[in-house]
Amino acid sequence: MSEIESQPAPSQLRRLPWREDGKTAYLSTGDGSSLLSRMADSMEEGMLTTAEVDMARALSVADEVSSSRAELKMAVRFLAHAVVDAVEVARLRGERLGVAPEAKETAEFLRRCLTR
């Protein structure tokens, strides 16, 4: 078998929620029940849990009438961190769904229309 034939097809690669040596890490997926796959699932869940905690913290600060400008700025940072993590998990999971190119084109069209 040649080197090219022994490499997994791109659809069999799962992008992991961490980097290795500054580079995107991938897992050659099988049935999805490997230790590494379960670790990635757990990390994604942790990212979402942290995002929920950050969101709740930011909302609490925003609801407090006596919050200072510095506290409000920190609340924005918490929210930004929550959004970054949630978007990353959504992207990772979307990649595993194998969304059809037509759906991506439709989503991009809608995004352009809604942001005008």
C-alpha cells in the first residue's frame, strides 16, 4: 500500500479542541469511542460549561447597579471568552456533521443578507 493510500481520507479526520506544537491537532477517527475521542468530547463539554459560567458571571455584573466601569469591562471579556468557546465547539461539531456544500453556501448567503 502506498503512503497516500495509507493516510485517512479528510472526512475521517476529526479536528481536536487543542493544538500540538502550535499546530491544529487531528484524530483519525474510527467509531468515535477511542480514549482520545472521548477526551476531545469531554474537553468540548468543559468549554461549554466554562462558557456558561462566564456568561452567568458577566450577566451578574451587568445586573448590578453599582458595578464599576472596570467590572463591566471584565464582564465583556467574560462574554467574549464564552462566545469564542461556544463558537469553537459549534465549528468542531459542525465539521463532524459533514454539512453539504450547498448548506454552507445558503448559510453564507443568509449571513450576508442579515448583516447588511
